Amino acid sequence: MKPEETVRALWERTQQRDWDGVGALLAEDAVVEWPVSGERIVGRDNYVRLNAEYPEGWTIRVLRLVADGEEVVSEVEVPHEESGLHRVASFWTVRDGRIVRGREYWSVPGSDEAPRWRAAYVEPM
């Protein structure tokens, strides 16, 4: 499986709640970091359990994947029934068909107020 196929499969299997399938895509010692919340998930089992136990009500839509060798970037939209819309930019390293490292930036669109000084140069999305 090409690295971008591995990452696409990760999101598809997560959407399907196929936790064994998600685990099969991760190296046993995979590390995934969430800098926005200051958390590091160490190990395949912790990554799978964290996602399996996340409160239900969410779906996943892959907006794009960009790959360069073993490095893959994904942009994903995750609407949740209770907590609203989330966007995530993820940077993955895939070796031998398994994710060995990830860094994900989860955010809520519109949660950062735009500074007034930029108003002359931008338009609302």
C-alpha cells in the first residue's frame, strides 16, 4: 500500500469504527502528537482506544491528501452532533505500510477572532 493509501485507509476505517483495521495500519510504537492540546499518544493500542472511546456523534470527510514519499498530509473535516465542526491538518510518516508518526492540529473554524488590523486585507470565509 502506498503511504497516501495507508492514510486514506486510516480515515476510512476510523469512520467505519473498524478499530482492528485502524490498528493494522499503525506501527506498534507509533507516536501521534496533538500540539494544540499539548498531548502525545504513545503506542498503537493507546491511539486505537482513544479513538474508539471518543464520544459518538461524529463523521469524517477527507478534504485532501498530499504525499511526498513516506510523508503524507491530510486535511479532514469532522462534524460532531454536540461539539460542532472540527478541522484537522495531519502530518503522517508512513514506513512499510504502517503509520509510525503523526502530528495533528485540531481546530474549530472561526474559534480564533480575526484581529481588526487585517480587515482591510481579508474577507470572511
